[in-house]
Amino acid sequence: MAKAVSISVPRMTALGRAEFILLGRNKMGLYVALLMPVMMVWGVRRAIGEVDLGEAGMSVNEVALTGAFGYILLFAVYQHLVSAYVARREELVLKRLRTGETSDAEILTGTALPAVAVALAQCVLLVVAGVLWLDLRSVARPDLMAIGLLLGVAMSIALAAVTASWAKTVQGSQLVTSPLMLISVAGSGLMVPLEAMPDTMADICSLLPLTPVIQLVRGGWLGGMSAHEAGGAILTGIAWTIVAAYGAKRWFRWEPRR
């Protein structure tokens, strides 16, 4: 049964420090979190050179770099956290933590802090590199970009907790994360903006979990997003976050699966 929700910053910080040490020792985890988003952006930038972006009104660099926020959330937060939650569960760390004063929310959030810190640092570097080196325009609406990133982080943590309940081992966690990652890469605007898709396909893809995050980040950086579009994206993102959080509360496993 879930414990009452309470938040203690010192306890979460302590958990985050311990998890950060473990992340530093996990060479594969660091590779996925730090290098995979960069490699994906490089590969996608070459691939989307063949896509007609005339209707989207964006350059290849603009599509690639704004889509890169999605890769960061998928690899540095979502996929990494699924593996981390499963590993701590199988090592009985989560079970031991629940015997003390630490609440469920503190355990899940504290474990996620290093991944979130890495992801946000990458996002900042991405904006700096885009503006200074690739001559992209400055961020037009920092508020929309910040809202999109916060929604993306919260949603990624909740989705990771739900997905971790389906994996029996750390190795299996790579398999259970594949569907959402493939769907998001193909349909959430990371490679092809919704504006360049057929109308029916764009309407369907607009309902995917990561799509509102990419729309807000892209609209925040490049501008041109109306209040109606921003409101719709925010509501869709909040809805997915609530659904994922409910699923995590309902199905997350705190002890090893047998």
C-alpha cells in the first residue's frame, strides 16, 4: 500500500547524491545519457535533409536541435530511469528505503534527480550551441520552453516508473522502453515536424505523450506559437503526466518480481 505523499528536500537530496555516485560508476549509463542524444541529433540532421520542410517553415538545424530536447528526455531521463528503478528494486534498495520515513514520492524523485540534472544541463548547452555556433535565432519565448521542459521531465519520470513495473530485469528494461521511444521518435516531431505531415497523421501524432513537449519547446525557441496552440499543448501534456502518475501509483513494484 502506498505511503502518504510528503516531500523532504534533505532526504531527496541525499538520495540524489547517492544515485549520482552510482551513475558515475555506470559507464554504459553515462554513455546513454551523454552521448546517445548527441549521436541521434547528428544522425537525424543528416536524415531530415531529405525531408521537404517548406510547409513547416523551419530549417534543418532548427528541426534537429529542437527535436534534440526529445532525445535528451528519452535517453537521459526516461530510459535511464527505467533501468535505475528496476536495478534498485532488484537490489532491494527500494524495499529498504520504504521501511523508513522516506515517502514513495521522495524515493522516485530522489532517484531521478541526477538524470534530471544531466538532462537540463544538456538542454542549456544545446541552446547555447544552437545560438552561438549554428546561428539559430535566440529563444523567443523562454516561458513556453521552460513549461515544455518541466512537463517533459515530470512526464518522463512518471512514464519511467510505469514502464519499470513491466521489466523483470535490468536487461529487460531496454526492451520495454523500446515501444514508447520508437513511437516518439517517429511521430512526436523529433524527426519530422507535425506541420510537414499529412493532416490526419498530424492530428493522431499530436496526441502522443512527447508531442506537446516538443511543440512547446519548438514554439518557445522559434516563436510563432499562438496562445490557443500553447494552451492545447499544455493541457495535453498535463493530461499525460496525470495518467502516467496514476499508473505509477497503481502499478509500480517496490519488490523484485517472481
